[in-house]
Amino acid sequence: MAVVLVTYDLKAPGRNYQPVYDYLKSFTWCKDLESVWLLDTTTSTQTIRDELQKRVDGNDKVFVVRLNQTWNSLNFGCAEWLNRPGRGW
């Protein structure tokens, strides 16, 4: 498993983005910032991006990146989730 960070700016006012949230919730996940999700997955960043592209509008922005063990935070509710024993990187 790897930890993948997904962040986005969803720009269409009034648009139903529930399919985006449902897709992200299909993974083991943690979310403590408004538009940032951490996913525990074997799915590639490209595949996640491609699947999100099917669920967002053309002017929405999406960034997907695989994390490594070098990270720092301040008052971040997902820190414990990231530090779980056996976490795959």
C-alpha cells in the first residue's frame, strides 16, 4: 500500500460533487483539511487522477501525489493515521 494525497479546487457552483466524494471514500482514507484527502491504496496516482477527471468539471483543479515518510504537520488530525504501525509507503 502507498499513501496518496489528493487535493482539489472544485469550481462549479451548485454542482453535485457527491460522485467525487464517493470515489475517494471507496479507499481507506483520512480527511482533516477541507479539500485534502489521504488515501491508503495500491492504485496509481494516474489512475486516481483519471477516475476523478470523470467526476469533475473541465475547470476544476485536481492534484494527486504519492507521499513518503518525510512529512511534518501542525495540528493535523491525520497525523496519527499516517503514523500507524505497518503503514505502507
